[in-house]
Amino acid sequence: MAELQLTPAQADCVRRILLTNLPDGARVSVFGSRASGRGLKPHSDLDLLIDSPVELPLKTLAELREAFAESDLPFSVDLLERRDATAEFLSRLEREGMLELSPLAAAHA
């Protein structure tokens, strides 16, 4: 089984930012090299797929991007709302593998 390719401190930082900015019930999955480990480099970006029960306002997405940009994370973070992804792209992600990054579960663990 694949493991999230983040240090514990990086994962905590990501979860804090998500908890602060996402509505209740939102789910976040990591895809790409930080989920699969394939082609991973120290500064590889973090790809996040956001599945929110409500469409995220542009302001929320901008605040998320700003929070990640201002964080101490040594890599960029790319955000994609599930509702904006094509069925073909989601199918590819399912085949390649994604790891759920549940902010609420981590905060209450």
C-alpha cells in the first residue's frame, strides 16, 4: 500500500491549512507523485483533490492558495475541485491511486 510522501510536520501543516479553510464534510485526496512515490523529488508539488459538499467560493480557493504559498512547505500545492475534474481524469486518478488526507480525522485523532 502506498504511503503519503510527506514528513509528519508537513502533513500537519497541510491539515491545519485545510481545516482552517474548508467547510465541514469536505474530503481531500492526494494524487500524483506524493501519493504514488513514483518520480518523487524533494521539491515535487503536492496535488490535492478537494471533494466538498458545497461548491467552494473563489475567495475560499484564493485563501487556500495564499495560505499554502505563505506556509513553510518547501514545495508548491496544486488544488483541484472534484467537480471541475473530467470523468476521464478522475478515472485515471483512481487507476494510479490516491490517498485520502482527511483533515478532520487527523485533528480529532
